[in-house]
Amino acid sequence: MEIVYNEQIQEIRQYFQDFSEEDITTLYQKAYREITRRIDQLSSFEDIDQDVIYDDERLVHEIQDSIRNLTLSYIQFERDHQQYGHRYQNIFEFVEQENISDVFFEQSVTEGHPFHPMTKTKLGFSIDDVIKFSPEFRLTVNVIPLLCNKDFIDEINIYQSPALETFRKKVDTYCKEYGIKFENYALLFIHEWQLKHFLLPQFETCFEQQFMIPLHDLAVESSPLLSFRTLEAQELNCIVKTAVNAQATSAVRNVSPASIRNGIILSDVVERIYRSNGYDNSYIQKDLAGSYLNINQSHANKCSFMLRSLIPEQKASHQLVCGSLITDSFVTRKPILIECIETIMQTQDMSFDSATQLFLTEYTHNLLEATYRLLLEEGISLEAHMQNSTVVIKDGMPISIYIRDFGGVRLYERNIDIDDSTGLITDSFEDLLSVFSHAVLYNHLFQLIQVLATYGYDSTKGYQIIRNMIADHHVNSAPDINILEQPTFKIKSLLKMRIFAEGYDYQYTNINNPLYMEAK
């Protein structure tokens, strides 16, 4: 694919006047190399002729969009490094001394998904939109309270909290001031981009007749998280997952009624299992409530939201979305994972190898307890990849893990009252194992080992840690299929899913299993 960037370079420079055209060109070329490297890797894994990719106008558009937006991320990284790189020892000191919250780690994942070529694709977003709404630029985004005729809204699991009650009183006071009968309405929380670009043009008559009333004066200032349409709203003391009708990575980011219902039910079920059965370091970031517009079924998932709990703060610790661990710190230009290891080396007077073994042992223990033990004992397979998991770090050490987002979970013949229109229930243990092998092994633990190996760590030691802990879980719960005895396992075919399939029709590729042990 040829680099055609002159026009984009000029447009990008309008937003980054402190960077020369030469600097921006260099970073654009870096983004191009990174995205094409991913395409080369996945097309080889998935046995795809690259002509199929580059002859597909739709895919090329997605790839070019990803390159442009990754360039913007690289520019922001360099800007942060110039400002802070000489002032602090590591990223943790930066967060503490600058007195900013751990939301920062959600906003620090410069390259996004670790191996998806469309990692930064946001179709429908201008450069201005990308900078305004993407987490790495750390700007405030407004969540707009939208009054909707209460007959138009279905509420799922009414959730009450002091913060939400205070906000409702604020809305009530505002409505009385402007002669609006609040009792006739229900509230939706809408991303400001979605209101402007989808709801206002789509439901023009409803707005004109005041069946829908946006309360711009009461906009909730929020911080975009790793998934940009999911925002931390301090005023509401929770996270708001909003619908944004734009394709990010490989999917349009809507919030379906089924996903709201299932997230609320399943997050409660799994958290109860954790607390009742001694999963000491495993926690769920619970989905709490949600609502959607019921007057047009095809648009219900675009006029919707879900509330999610915050992770409780712990003294002298940090909450890191796990994807940030393999991201370079703009302070040291080293992965944040390596900064964790170096902190352990300093606080516990250890060698790099010993500190790495200690970190990886504890991390693997916590993650496999939260996922593999649950899979074996309860038949629930969580999609705990690095974007859906948060690790609590204290003095460089992982002390607990939180899992969120139940869209990709698989349940093995469970008697749970969920909406199975999204295909969560299976009668195949292999389906459970496929979610685990792709999300937890390949897209999580193996990514950590890969980063550590670039700093001299013997990856075979890391695989042995995982192997031993999986074997320990087999002592109490023998699996139908032993992943340690499988020479290959399945991972999602991310490119094939873009080329050949839509929705939930997942494509898989078999890769060599580094945990494989031949039966003796």
C-alpha cells in the first residue's frame, strides 16, 4: 500500500502547530509501518492473500483512518514526553506528583489494541472529533442528559445512589425553572457526538414536539476511557457506557438492550461467585443499570446507555487497565510493565529476573483465578483480555484484578435468565476454551511475556509459570479438554472477521500453543 499522506500531514499540522511538518511526517511513517506490520503478521497467521485486503476499498479506508489516528496518538505521546520526560522517574511518580487520577492509565494506551490493524479506526470522525473524544488527548467530554417521554423509554434495573439522586434533584429543579414536567419524562445519558450526529437528525420531530429535550446546561463533564465511548463521570460517581454510532476498531459502538440486561445479570452472578467461594483477589466491575429508546427497535441500541461501577480506591496503589502495561510510558519510553518491575527491584532489592518472576507469578495467579478457575468450576468463560481487565498495582506488584464487560462471555449450559440473542450460551466446552485461549492467554498473558522477553527475560520461564498454575487448577477440576495437551489453540481471526463476516459469526485461526506438553 502506497503512503499517500501529504494532504493529511497538512491537515494534522493545523492542530499541532508546535510540531514541524517533518516531525509529523516521521510520525505518520511510523504509524504506517506499525499498521502494515500488523497486517503482514495477521495475514500470515490467517493465511490471507494481501491482495484481498488491499483490493477491498472499504478495508483500505479503515486502514488509512487507523494510520491517520495512530499518527495523532504518536504526536500526543511525543508532546507529553517533551513536557514531562525530564521531570519524573516513572509514570507513577508523574501521576502522583501531578495529582491526577488513575483514569490516566485508561488514557495512556497510545497504540490501542496490541495487534489489530484497525486499532485506531474511528470512521465518521474528523481529526477534530478524534482529538476531542479519544482518551489519549485527555480532554473533557460531555455526557448530555436527554429527557425523553417516559413512554418512549424502557429502564433496566433501576439503580439508586446518593450521587444519582442528587443529580435527579438537580434535573428536577432545572425543569421546574423552565416549566418542564419532569414526572412525564425519563432520562437517557447520551454522548455529545451521538446527540449531534445521530439523535438530532434522526428524531427531529420528537425534538420539535418536546418528546425529547436535551439538557445542555446540565451536561455531565466526563473523562473518556480506553473505549472512548465509555466515560468516567465523577458527578454521577459511576462510569457511563454510551452509544456512539461510529465504527471503532472493527465494530459500531452501540449499546444493545440485550447487552445491558446480560451485563447487569452476569456481573452480579460472577461477583457473587467470587465473594462466596474464596476468589480472594478477583473482582467484577459491575454493570448497574441502563435504559434505551423503545419507539424504534432498529435504533434502540443507538439511543441507550449503561451505568457501571467504579473500582474502589485503595491507599498507596494504582488502578491500571491492563492494556496500559504493555504501553510505553511517556516519561521513560519503557513499557509501564517494565517500570513496575523496576519498582519491585528497587523496593525489594531484587534482580530484574527475580522481580519479573515475582510479578508474573502473582499476576498469573490472580488472572487465572478470576478466569480459568471460574471456567472449570462454573462453566463461565470471561473475555478477560487486556482491554477488559484492570490490575491494582502497589509498589510495582499486582495485588488484585477487576474484570468488566460481558459482551464476549460464554456460558456452558447455565441456568441463568439472560437474553441469548447475542449467543452467549453454548453446549461446547471447546467454545469456553476458545474464549479463554484468545482473550486470557494470547491477548493477555502472552502479551506480557512478549514485552518482558524484549528486555531479556527468558519467555520459557513465563510459559512455565502459566503451565504450572493451569495444572494446579486441574487437580480440583479436571477439564473436558486439557489445553496443556493441545499442540495448537484457537485465536480470533481479526482480519477474516473484517473481510468475510459480520456480527457474531467469529472466524478462528489455530496457532502453536507454547504451553503444550506431550503426554508421557
